[in-house]
Amino acid sequence: MTDTSTIAVVLRGPADAVLSVEGHLTAPVVGRVQELLATVVSTGVRHVIVDLSGAHGVPGELLETLLLTSWSLAERGGWLLVEGADDVDPGSALLHAFRAYREVVAAV
């Protein structure tokens, strides 16, 4: 039986992206996630959701990357929302969700 992981990136317009990861987060998988996240952000995406609900064993180096990416996006008026990682502060994610909702309502 082969231990596999999958990574999917969905772009939702020019400013929004969802990056989903499933399976074991081995060093090569974490490296690929970091590369894809950096690439997505470098294209001008400002709102990123990282779905780790199907991932096993989220290592500290990935959490650090997510934190740094969150700060980078916030400096540009964007946000990063992490779903499914036990080690991520849920209060922070909830605040990002409320901020995103407020922006959408204000634009209507």
C-alpha cells in the first residue's frame, strides 16, 4: 500500500484561492505546499483558504509558513484562513472570516 498525499489549488477569480491538502504531510509534501502557496500569493491573490482537514500531522514548519503568509497577505489588505489544523488559533481564523464577511457586505 502506497502512502499518498494530494494537493489541489482552486483559483476563484483574480483575488481568491483555495489550497486543499489531504494525506500525510511528509517533508516533500510540505515543501510542495510551501511552493504552491508562494506561487499563488505572488500572482496577486489576496484571500487564501488552506484546507488541512484531510491532512495528517501538520508540522511546525508548515504552520510557520502559514503564519508568515498570513502576515504578508494582511499587509496587502488580504487574509489567510486555515481550516482543519488543530494547532492553528481558531479565534484568529474566526476573526478573518468575520473580516471577510464584512468586506463582502460592504461591497454590496
